[in-house]
Amino acid sequence: MGPLHGIRVVEFAGIGPGPMAAMLLADLGASVIRLDRPAAAEAAAQGARPHMSAGRPVMGADLKSEDGRATARELVHAADVLLEGFRPGVMERRGLGPDTCLELNPRLVYARMTGWGQDGPLASVAGHDMNYISLNGALHSIGRQGGPPVPPVNLLGDFGGGTMFVVTGILSALVERQSSGRGQVVDAAMVDGSALLMSMVYEDRERGAWYDERGTNYLDTGAPWYDVYECADGRHVSVGCIEPQFYAAFLEGLGLSGADLPDQWDRENWPVLRERFAEVLRTRSRDAWAEVFGDTEACVQPVLSMAEAPDHPHVRARGSVVHKDGRLYPGPAPRFDRTPGRATRDPEFPRPSLEETLAEWGLDTGAT
């Protein structure tokens, strides 16, 4: 039933990291009700599937009306967690701010997911993933030497710095509530979370082991033994042999001798190593190299597309990415031995009934 079985979450519908957090909580067994506009709830009833809306029923409420706000307050009164991702002040203007909701339900964990946070000069300014990682050094650090910064899809700001930190905040507040009996407000900002993800890089910079010029460091494609290389068929392999024993296994697989090459950590000669590695790796296809390095500790793997990923033996064995009934979707994570989560994206996993969920919460099923 999942380790969060029994936890009730009311999600105020949004985009990006908020829905991802609600979906993750549902995967872990929480009972989540997604509160959305009446038109969106009707569309969901007709089978519409907004981004990352799996695993929870949708309830319609017009929060600009008193009836809609009354519906929201009823859910809040019964919930353990409120999750919202509006700009600062929006929930307050709707009469659903933290003071109001915590007075209504003192045990409530009130989680706020924003880009800039609840305060600061940019708190009310619009933005998206790459804007938030622009101001904390993260985006500047991603890219090749001499090239522009490369946005890492929206993994770093939205989901790494956003979703994972608001979920961490929610779980931490729920644990603390066990001793205090009180809820609290969680202020999760993508600019903060993605900055914290840069902790190791900032520490390396402080020690003089990392340079602000991107593409010149050991983890940002600067090092020839930590990069992606093109193969004979135009596809790629990832090479990440940092430790000396892994580097030695990599050279052996390439058929090269370390005695004939510059030292692994000789930065001045990294271009020499890169040229030699690229030359050899272009002589075989990606899958041929995957076979060469498959049982070694060279830290070399094929770079697979999303279409290819579910068929890799390890990915298939773990269920990390699933291909089922014409759909691709990631499996649940992390894994638990006694209380396994659920793959809410599985086509066979029915969206919980709103009526049944409301009844479980002890609420009037006629208020839909």
C-alpha cells in the first residue's frame, strides 16, 4: 500500500514540479485529491490526462467563488498536507493562506512550491526552470568549453531543485509533527534547491579544484575520461572512468597502453587524450562498444533514447522505464521491501474514484 498509506494530500493544481510532487506522493501510497477548475475536472472525467496527473482523482472547484472556497476548506480540514504552487499572495487573496488553513487544521503541513520563494526581490516575478538556475551558478556550469550554457531540459530546476525538495520538506514536517502535534509551512524554492544541488561544485571551487570556465573541469566534459563520444554509427557512449582502476579498464578496452599516453590528470594534455579516445571510439558502433565494455568496470555505457531504454536488460529487470500498451512511463522510485509503492502511470492502475476517496476522507460525496 506504500509507506505513505493513510496520509491525505490536497493538491491545488498547477504545472511542473507541483504535479510531479503530488504524483510522487501518490506513488508512495498517499491519498491525493487534485483540486482544479471545474472545466479541468470535467475534462479529467472524460479521460483527459494533464502532465503528471496520474494516481489521484480530480475535484472541481472555482476558488473565486465562495462555494469553491468552502469546498477547498473542507478538504483542507481533513488533509495532512496542502500542496500549492502559485505565486506568493495568491492563496492569501483566495482566503486560503497558511494562517487561515493552519487555524482550520493545526496539524496541516502547508507546502508552497515556487521558483523564487515566498520572499526576496524576485518573489513575485514570473520565471521558468532555466531562469531559476541562472542566478545560482548552476546553468553557467553546464556546457562545453567555448560554447553557451546548455539548459538541462527542466530536470535541475523544476524537478531536482523543486519537486525533490518540496517532497523532502513535506516528509520532514510530517515526521516532526509526530512529536509536536503541529503542522507548519514549507517554503520550497527552485532557486534554493538547485543551489543546494551545487554544493559539491561550490566546495570544489573553494578548494581551487573547479574553475568558473565551463567545460574545463572534471565533471563538465572538460576531462576526456568524463564525456560523451560519438561512435562509428553516429550514436554515442558515455565515459565516466574517474578512479584509476576504472580508467585502466577503459584503456584496456580501447586497446591502449597508459605508458604511451599522458597522465590521466595532466590537464595540459587532456586535448591529446581526448583526440586519441575519440579516434578509437569512432572505429566501432555504439552497441559494439557496449558489448566490449559490458562486463568490465570501465564505466562506459551506451547512450539510449527514450524509445530504446525500456529494452535494455537492466532497465527492463528493474522496471526503471516501462513500455506497456503502447505507452512509455517510468516505474516507481525508490523501492521499499515491506510497503512497496505503486506505478500510478501504469495503464492498468485505475485513477481512484473521487467518490470513494472522499468517503475515505470522511467527507460528503455529494460535494463533488
